Amino acid sequence: MQSSMLHSLIIAYKLHEHMSIIPPEIASIEDLKEFHSSDYYLHLCASAALSDRVLLTHVLPIASDCPIFPNLANYVRLVAGGTISAAKLLTEGGYDVAIHWDGGRHHGKRDSACGFCYINDIVLGILELHKKYERILYLDLDIHHGDGVEQAFQTTSKVLTVSFHKYEPGFFPGTGSIDDVGYGKGLNHSLNIPLRPGFSGVGLRYLFSRVIDSAMENYNPDAIVIQCGADGLANDPLVGRGGWNLDERSIGECVAKTLSFNKPTLVLGGGGYGNPNAARCWAWCTAVIVQQEELISEDIPDHPFLNKYGPDFRLPVDLTFYKDRNDTRYVDDVIKKV
Ligand code: MN
């Protein structure tokens, strides 16, 4: 539902006329094994096959927040394949920017599914980029900590991971303290930016810009991956009260700022549980990437999913009145430490 709404909105705004749309390859089992353990996919298929006949919520290694659904085995290969194909457009396709809005599954682990992420397409995409680019900067805007990607690269200096996330006792996945900075050769190559409820677009723009400027200057990556999880948008139904208060413009500005460094850039989606708002955000980001912001009318054009955008049928995401608990002093302290 999320992706058909998004793709339909992108077409309604005629943004597809300003980019190449390239069907992804389906990832092979060998592709998945570049990161995932050799038994993992087999377990996944076995669980999916069993669930057709027996009602099972827990079959190794599926977490309770990763229910089995029909066609799961093909779904993971498509998600992974989309991101790997997008990465290949940067390594061998001659493109500067590649987008895969259905990718960005940052919680997937080497041998387990976690947090709605059955496969870690981001890690697979970064490994593909490594075939051509030595140093990769990974930026994660999702409200949840990008734990799977951090864990995969925490002992190497070839990937600098930077995760902006809400960090509070009890908030999923619970990791991402500012003191976690990587190990061994990866020491100081995992950056965590823990934030409090109510984080606003003003705060994000300021913080993102300071952090990326410093990362570009000190790390000088050869390519960039940005995960644009949209669950930090105001009123995300899964995160609920205590969430963030972002709008599509502030996330779009982070994307624009990232592209301003003219490095090969892979743009991915991620969380975002209010389908209309996630579609609003990623359609706007698409316009930013193809530099066609003028095509975006504030009134959403007529298209098959128009009725989902009520009651106002407008593009801008409605903000909440929650107080931003990240005051300037807190944000400046975080910047200093990071
Ligand atoms: Mn998330």
C-alpha cells in the first residue's frame, strides 16, 4: 500500500518524467549471503512455507515484530535486489544519484529479522558500493536507531555510520548511545546522535548540516548512502505521542544538503507508518532530487489514491503542538561531543 501510494503520487506530479526508472534485479540467494548467514534465508523460507499450513508466530529466526506473510521469500529478494540494483547504477551505470524508496531496512541482522526488517538491504547496498568506492558515509534519519547497519560495520573504518534517532528508555531498539562509537579499526566510525521527543525541522536542519559538514571534512567519503525513514514525521501512528515533529521540507533539505557535495549518492526509504505522510515526504524528496520542486502543487493532484489524503488533500505534513524537548543547549552539547 505504502509504495503503490507513493509511486502513484510521484506519477501524479509528473516527477517520473525527470528521471530514469529502471526495474530492479531480484537478488539471488548468493547476493543475500554477502551479508546474511548462509542458513538465514533458508530459515525464512521454511518459516514462510510452514506458516501456510500451521499457525506459527515464532519459527527460528523470526522475531515477534516480523510476522510471516505470503510471498515473504520473494519480498526479501525484491527489497534487497532494489537496493543492490540502485547501488550498481552508481558503481557501473554512470548515474550520480539512485533512489530506492522501498529499501532502507536498517534493523535487519546477519542471521535474524528485526523491527519489520527481514533483510538488511542497506548493508548489501553498501557492500556493492565498496566494489568501486572505498569510503562510504551512511546517514540515517529514521526515528529509530540504525542498529543493523551500525553493527555490520562497527569494526571497519571503511564505513562511517551516522544515526539520528530518538533515544529514551524503552524506545525501540534501545541502542544508539552517544558513547557507542565503534570498535577496533572502526573506533570513532559509528556516530550516534540521541535525541528527545518533539524534535523539529528547525533542529534537524541545524544538526544535520553541522554533522554532515564535519563528516565530509574529516572523513571525505567517496560515496554516500542516506536512509530517509519517515517515521520522524509529525503524528506517525506507530511512534505515537512522544515522537518527533518533522515535516517533508526538513527531510528534503537534508537530502538536498547531502547532494550538494556531489558524491555518488544512494537514497533509501525506511520507516514511516502513516502511508499518506510517508508518500508526501518521499514525493517531495523526489522533487528535490530531480530539482523539480515547482511541479509540486500544494493541492494534491487527482489520482487513484487522492481520497487517502483527506481531509485537506494538501501536500504539507501537518505538524503537532508538542514541545521540542531538544533545546539549543542540548543540541549544541550533542554536536560538541559527536
Ligand atoms: Mn523506524
